[in-house]
Amino acid sequence: MNILVVDDEINIRKTLSICLETEGYRVVAVSNFEDALSEASRESFGIAFVDLRLGAADGLDLIPDLLATTPWIRIIVITAYATVESAVEAMKRGATDYLPKPFTPAQVKLAVRKALDMLALEQKIVSLKEDLGRSRPETDFSSSSLAMNRAVELARSAAPSDATLLLRGETGTGKSVLAKAIHSWSSRAARPFSVLSCPSLSPELLESELFGHVKGAFTGAVRDNPGRISACNGGTIFLDEIGDLPLSLQPKLLRFVQDKEYERVGDYVTRHADVRILAATSMDLEESVRQGRFREDLYYRLNVIQIEIPPLRERPDDAIALAEHLLLFFGRACHRSVSGFTDEVLHLFRSYRWPGNVRELRNVVERAVILCRGKRIGGEDLPDNLRPSQNPTVQIGDPVSLEQIEEAHIRRILAGTRSLQEAADILGIDQATLWRRRKQYGI
């Protein structure tokens, strides 16, 4: 935790610095308004002690400027001229605590603990809201697959470190779920966790979302945006489908992974942040390196520890266990009393190749729970592609919708190609469009 102390009295700065540093915090102490904003523009602070009177300046005027630079900072006003009116005004402007001088080390430590508790609670609420928004069933990593158990064990072993991890596996195998678990198993669990999908944004928007931008940096930049790196200081960022990261952004990410330094778009101030990077890919990164689409130095920086997640078709017993787990979840969520699957469905689940892996299985079970009219899910409740005997293939000219033909074609192309880029080239669409189609069809 970085703490900023702003006070024009040198003895107060020294006393606060000693008190906080003995508790293990990193302290930056300055004497005036300008230096405070300069330090806040370079580094991310979790707490700031701000004196009410800074020479001729009013410390209350500093509060909104600090919040504009770092929206989540907790500001503790300190003053030798404590009044009810100034305390109320400080709270109105965004301060979280008010500490009259003279204060004791115990009072300072208590104020810091209260601020940290508030930060942790806010971050937990944000995380819970994100989880509720995703409506995900509880994660269960138990498996009968040796390869899957090996991947989970490696993830658990690596989680407590700050090492950069590269998760590899086909689309839908659960890389983002495992990344979230790695964060929860780490010492950063109480800090923010953010997911950024590299193919989902244009290079310009992706750079702004990751590193942030300043007001006026480009058309539409009407206010400062701190960016995900700044917002996740002390936490973890998960970069999904890192192989689709634009080549123009790769040197900037490399610099951050190496030195933890970056600049916002339209700004020349070098900033620092303590953020762990987790990355995932479904493509062959080594081939991308050979073709010049991915930097070799970035590949080696990301690939400190590689975790390979096996596809669902290689662990048919897991398909059954996951299906039953999902059945319980969606049965409760949809208020349906479905007790299980018929033997026919269990056989289909074992033999089906699951090109969309766990994501496809989730969609199939959710659909079946909604459509099922009996006590057990039968073959009639499954989509046609899981019942090859009734509808072996979708052909041009068949009495089906264009959407069904598109889905079947995209599935076949993805199954026969080694990367999203190759599939997008064959389909004649960009990767962002292909990413949206995969999400739409649960591939």
C-alpha cells in the first residue's frame, strides 16, 4: 500500500512517515499542493493524509483533484484547527475521515485500518456484483482427468507467487474461470481482479482501456480514464486471448510486464503500478512468433509458467460430472424440478466431441433445463447437433435458417484451424466479429 502525506510542517511529515513505515507501508511525503498532484499523477496511492492548511492554499481544494487522479483513494484530513464546519465540508468534498492534531500513533493506525477496511469492502462488493452479473455456477475443479488435475495443481502452486502465468487451451475450456481462481488463491485476493478480452476492442480502445487516457487525448475523450492497470493496483489483470493483442500494443505491454511502468494515452507522465498479469490463449503462439504476429520477447515474458487445460473431449467422465453440476445450478436458477439425464443423453455427452468445450456444455444444459417437460432430460431436449442420427449435417439448400447454416459453418472452420486468426481469414471476417459469433453460438 502506497500512502501520500501532504503537510507543510516538516515534523508532522516525519512523524507520520515513521509511524506508517513501521507498519510496512510505503510513504511519500510532500509539503504543498503542486507536489501532491505531481506524485499522484506518477503513482497510485490507496490513502492520503491531507493537512487542512497548506501554507496559503486550502487543503480541502486538493481533495477533488486527488479523487480525479485516483477515484478510489481514501483521504484522511488532518488539522490543528478542527471545527464541525470544516469536518462536514471535508466529507462533502470526498474525504473519508477527519483527524484533529495532535494525534497519537494509535489514532493514525486506526484511521488507516478503517480506510483499508472500507477499500476492501468496496472491492468485495464490486467483485460480487460482477459474479452475480455473470450468473455462474460455483466453480468445481474436481476431475477424473490426470491432465486436468495436473493443471489445477500447477495453478494452485503458482498462485501465491507474483509470476506471470500463461493459460493455454481451446476456446471454452475454462481459462477465465481458472484465472479467477488463481487470483482468489493468491495474496492479492482482497485486491481487484479485472478481465480484458483482447479481440473484443479496436487497438485504440484496447490501449485506452488497459493503460488509461487523459482528457482530450482523442475525439470523445471528455474526461480522464485511469485505465484497468491503475484501477487494479495491487491486484490482477487477466488478458484473455492474448494472441490477438495488436502488434502496436505489444511493446507497451512488454514494458509494463518487465518494469511495471506505463503512460496513459495522450500523457507523458510515467506511472508505476503493482499489477500481476495472467494471460490466456487458444492459438499457437509459437507459430504466431514465427510469422511475426507476436513478439518473441513478450512471449517469453508471459510464458514464465505455462498451464495447459485439456479439452473436454479428452475427459468424457468430466463432461458427465460437469453436466450434473450444471443441472443442479440451472434447475435452481430456472425453478425447474429436473432430476437428471436419460441414459441416451449421458451416452451422447460421453461420445460428443464438444468443440465449444465447457462453455458449449453449459449452454446445452441450460437450454435443456428450460425446454424439458419431464423429470429427466432426454434427447428431444438437446440441440440437433448433439443428435447426429436425426440431423447428421446442415447442408446448403436444407430447410433451415441462415443462422443455423452460419453456426454449422463457423463450428467446422474452427474445428479445422489452429488459430482464431486463421479461422477469421478463411471466413472473411475480422477477429472481433468472430469472437462475437463464438459467444453468440456458445462455441
